[in-house]
Amino acid sequence: MAIRGPRLEFAVGAFLLLALASLLVLAIASTNGKFGFGGADTYPLKARFGSIGQLRPSAPVKIGGVTIGSVGQIQLDPVKFDSIVTLDIDQRYKDLPADTSAGIFTSGLLGESFIGLQPGGDVEVLKPGDEIAFTQSAVDLMQLVGKYMFGGGAGGSTPAATDGSDAAPAPQQTPTEETP
């Protein structure tokens, strides 16, 4: 039997600590450094959408590509059957104008959904719990492709008449003046 030396024990211990440290880094990176302990420095805003597409809780809320908050919760209005999205906005951005608009967008072609805010020019600001009045629902990509493919899109062609009786009259040539 070989007796283990202190170098081998040190190497195994160092490897184990390195593995635990890498797991900790992975955990912090996957939560974007937000752990959900205690009261976060956010305030709620609400937005009403007809369709939210693939939007999920904890999706980012952005202004100009900069994340300023996240989606807190998504509920259904039992009267109007609209989706009510609660946005948890960082306190640093508490002076959003009252005419701010919100839209649901997608990162890339098939990426994650996020809420994009477009601040307006109103001097009044949104207070915690206020509802954003101007919203744009999510665009359903599959529905758009289906409309385009099956003739529901703009500039879609209509079937031609076979006997010519329903055909539109041919455009007439308008005479033009000749200049000598």
C-alpha cells in the first residue's frame, strides 16, 4: 500500500475548490447577479396587451437596448380578457414620462421576447402602480408567415376569371399630343 503524500492531498483539495468556484460563477452568471433575496430597489408599472406571444416572467424590460427592469408577473383581466403585465422597473429610472409607450419585441428571429419602452415627452412622470397607456402587442411570426403564404398578405393575388365575363375592362390608352 502506498501512503498518500501531502502533495496529492493538496492537489485534490485545490481541484475540488476550483470546481466549486466554477459552479458558483455559473450560478451567478445564470441569474444575472440577481438572487431574489430581500426587497429589491424596483417599483411596479402595469401594461395591458391584447397578445403577449412568448413573453415570460423575468423577461427583460429595455429602453434603447439597455435593461432597466424585468417582467414581474403576467395576469389575465377577467373582464376584458387582456393580458396585464407587471413591470418591475429599477428605482434609478423612476422618472419615466407619463406618455411612455411599451411594446413586446423579439431578440433576433427566434430569440427571447422582451418589453421595449419608448419614453415620451410629457413632464408628468409615471408613479408606482400606474398603467402604461400606449402599448403594442407581440407580433406572431407564424401568423404573419401564414398570411403571406396563403394569400392574406398585402399584394396577394386573386384567381383569374376563366370566361372573361367577370374580368375587369382593359385600361384604355389616352391620346397624347404630338409636338412638331
